[in-house]
Amino acid sequence: MMEIRFHGRGGQGTVVASKIMADAVFLDGKFSQSFPAFGVERRGAPVTAFLRVDERPIRIRTEIYEPDHIVILDPLLVNQVPVTRGLKPGGIVIVNSDAAPEAIRDKFAGFGVATVPASRIAHRRGLGSSQAPIVNTAILGAVTAVLGLVTMDSLMKAIREGVPTRSEENAEAAREAFESASRVLSC
């Protein structure tokens, strides 16, 4: 079983990102489970979402304490929340950042690092505002490129079905992020 923990802020689409990826996994014929953990439940507050993927039915129903990989939608959380807590050795950190993985490697010592300019991509596609871009679909393009968890066809279908407004712009953001995600910089 693969377990992924998503870290973002309320309003960025963290919970929706986890659900869309779970739907894409299902479309690819695997089992998935997606659920959030909320704190204060307000825009801008830290939000965590979880995703499990397996070839067999998933029976476990707890939060993910030792993820295989993590996805960070808001890079400022790195200094505010222990995002790598419990991350398994060899895990990959996928970060919404304009920086190259080499520039932020020290913050994630011992883990693989990949970056994608998801905020810039979302802004270019008109997703959210310039101060608060909605980066969820862009980050999913990077997750697909880096982890190879689902096919792009399934991701595109899940986005088009799961995003109620501006679904084409969201699909385009995911495709652009897929193409521009950095390679994984090893530990």
C-alpha cells in the first residue's frame, strides 16, 4: 500500500486534490481512500489530507502517520508545521516552489525532493487570485509526473468530473505541471 500525506492551507484545494487523485486511482483500476484532517477549518489555516492506494481493498481507517511520500501545496508550511514527521526513509517530498530541488534540499535532508511552480501555473490559468492561487490541480500534475501513480488520462478525467468550475483550465494546469515538474533530487 502507498500512503501519501498532503499539506496545504484552507482555500488551496488540498482536500479536493486528495479526492481527485483518489478518483483517478480508481479510474486506473486500483483501490483508493481519501480523507481530510481539519484543525480550525478556516481559509488560510493549515489543512492535512490523506491518500491511500493499493491493488487490494483498503480496510485501515486511521490517519497516515508514516507516509511514503508527502505533497506540500504551500511552501511556507515547511517552517510552520512538521511536514516531514513520520516520512519513511526514501520518501519523496513534492513541493509547490519556483526553486530548483537543489535550492531547498537542506530543508528535506534524507528525502527525495521534487518541485513544481504550481502557484505560477495556477495564476497563469486564472485559478484563484494572484494572492491566493488555487494550486490543487497543478500539484496533481506534478504528483503524477513524479510518482507515476496514475495515467494522465485518468487524472484528466478525474479533474474534469471532480472540479465543478473551470474544469478545462484546471486540466490544463495539471498538464502544464506534469510537463514542468522537476526531476527528483535524491537524498
